[in-house]
Amino acid sequence: MEEKQVDVAIIGSGSAGLYALGKVKPSGKSFVLINGGEPGTTCARVGCMPSKALIQAAEDFHRKHILGRYGVEGHKELTLDVEETMEHVRDLRDNFVDRVLSNSTDNMSDEVFVEGYARFVDPHTLEVDGKRFRAEKIIIATGSRPVVPGPWKAFGDRIITTDDVFELEILPESIAVIGLGVIGLEIGQSMARLGTDVTGFDMLDTIGGLDDPEVAQLAIQTLGKEFPIHLGQAAEITEEGDKLRVTAGEHSVLVDKVLASLGRRPNLDNLAIENAGIPMDERGIPLYNRNTMQIGDSHIFIAGDVDGERQLLHEAGDEGRIAGHNATSDSIDAFKRKTPLAINFCDPNICHVGSRWSELDPETTAVGEIKFNPVGRAMIMGKNTGILRVYADKQSGRLLGSEMFCTKGENLAHLLAWCIQQELTVGQLLQMPFYHPVIEEALQAALYDLYHKVEAKNQTPITELIPLN
């Protein structure tokens, strides 16, 4: 069998694999990039980008409900050509995918970019469609796929995931969304706003991964006005004619389709990873160091969704860079990871920054809060339903984290992530400029509330200017 020797083999040309490649190529090391399945990143093909296109269309159309307050006549008669909407989403999706490919694998020869599924023959050898590659270092960046329980597959195309939803030319009249995390909320709310009869289910007692009970309560109450939300019990599916009945406890609904949004499973099962000679955890995921991306003390590294930790593009990018750096270095370097940041683009946004509510010690943590009802800028926008909670160390005043359900959360979350990473205190943040009228004034109000609850105070009162001398 043909065998080629390389310094580095990267398995997977998604975001993590491409970022790893960005470190490997300039090193001068020989390499091969192996990809099974559709080229293009999960983000561009079936994730971040097409979902945001769908969300934007749905949100813009939904604004018709408040146009009357501005004196816009005829707003109630506005209609939507959903088929044209979905075509627009696919056009944007295809553009994003083409951009990824044109800047990466389209420009690579067959010698270095190999299409096919890789399998470990031994710790240093990979086999791809009858070809073998022996690599000094290997990076596993095979990504993930949507979870669909085995019994549900018997229902055929009536069960859809994000791999399918953007291919729909028309939306179903009714759908049950099972799993109300990021995907379920974003797609579920968008479909409801585009005219589909949506019902949401989740076996947890919260939605959107919310940890803070105050934030979760308002999010459930608010989003529950757009489509029914049933929590706390597992959903079961049965067949009734050409429809599906979804039942959870005393709640039951008959629908045309079900969106399975139960999370994503790492793509490890087809790698013959048992031949790699690496340590695994109880979930079957390699044991690795998140600061080096090295698996055990081996020559193999892992990056991106496949490690099952933070399945987000910016995290995949960082992990790919770390893995690529260490796969081409003589020594293993550890890197500090960035402040955790997660954004759900439902409307209002759900965001988590820094330490989670469940990770905090209530005895040593102070909490500041603002509800958006009186926030002037939000009132003008017609988006003044929301809440922002910020957490700080009670003694030092150092900002620790935040959860929010509010408009422009995607922007506020970034500001807070940057501040947490800089280890700033609440008092220092309040010495920063805040314009009027802006959404950031809500953050200012939450910080004022928090400042009164921490022990550390600024030498100069926060209402005063800082003297030069």
C-alpha cells in the first residue's frame, strides 16, 4: 500500500483544522490535511452564519408588530414569501462557504489536501481510501455532528437537524423543537416568527444554558409568549399517520416535523481511535491538556468541537492555533485560555460571560442587577424587556462574570468579557465613559448596583473626575 511520510497530519478541514494549518504551513514542516465529508466549516455550512441569516430575516419581519406605534399604516397586512426567504438564506450560506474554500483548500494540491475519512492504523499511521500517511505529529480536528437518538431515525425526514433545516424550501406548518439550547431557541423562535406553529420541549428546567435563576425566569416567561415552552420532562415521539406526536408529561402536540437540537456529538467513532494508543475518558473522548491541546504525553493533539468542551468557533480557532504551534515545536508550550464567552442570538439575546452562577460562592460574591423596563434607549427601540446580572468578588470588587437576557447582549457580553480578562474591578469600570442614550447605560446601572455591594472602593469617588496629580 502506498505510504507517504509527513511531519504533521491534520485530520479535518473545519475551523480548528484550518487554524492549525495556519500555524503548520509557515513552520516549513511537511504536512497533509485530510477531510472526510463536505468541505467548508460547520459555522459556514450549517451553523453560525446561515442561522444568523435566518434569524435576521425573522427578526426584521417580526418588527411589523410594533410599526403601528410609529404611525406606519398597512403594517398588519405585510406578508412574507418564505420560499424566497429560505433561498436568500441559502444564497448567503453558499457565499460564506465559497469564501472559506477559496481562502483555504481550493488553493491546495491533491498532494497536501486529501479528501476521505482517515482511520488510525497505529499511533503514527493514518489510512485514507487505500493510501497511508505516516506522521510524526497528528492533530485531530474532526468536528462534531448533531445528536439524533437511534429510535428517532425510523421517522425519516420528519426528524430534522441543523444539517437539514437550511435546505428546506418551505417551512413546515408545525414543528416541535426538542432541546432549547442555543440551536433550539434560535431556530425555534425564527420559525415561529416566519409563520410556523412551534412548540418547544426540554428535559431541563431552564433554557439557553442559563444558570442564573433570575435571568432564566424572565427568559422563559418572555420567549414563552412567542411559542409554548414545556420544561422538566423528557420528550417522547410516536407516529400518527404522516405526522408525529411529541409528548412530555401531560403536554402533547401533533406536528409535521421535529427539530432535534439535543447537542452535538464529537466525530470520533470512525477514526479507529483505539489504534492511536492514547488515553480516553469515560465518554470516549481523548484526555488532553486544554492549555497545550496535547493528548496525554503523546505526539497527538486535539482541537475544536471534537474535544466536546467549548463548541464555539472562536474557541476552535484558539485550540487549532495552540495545537498547530505545539505540533511544529520542539517543546510543548502552554497557553492561557480566554475568558469564557457564549452568545445565543435569540431575541432578546442570552449571553454568559466569565464564571457561571453555579460556579460562584454566594458568601464571597456580590451581584448587581438592572431590569430593562426603564432603560431609555431600549424603550425607544421597543426592546425594553430584559435583565442583566453582573457578579464580582465581594472583597476585591474584581468582576467575575455575568448572565443576561437583553437586547444588544452580544455587544454588552463582549465588553464584559474584555473587562474580566483584564481583571478590572467594578470601581474601575465605573470610571470609564458612558455615552447617553445607549444600551451600555444599562450596564452602568448594574455596575452601580454592584458597586454598593462590594467592599473595595475607589480612592476617588466614582462620580468625580480623576485628578492628574
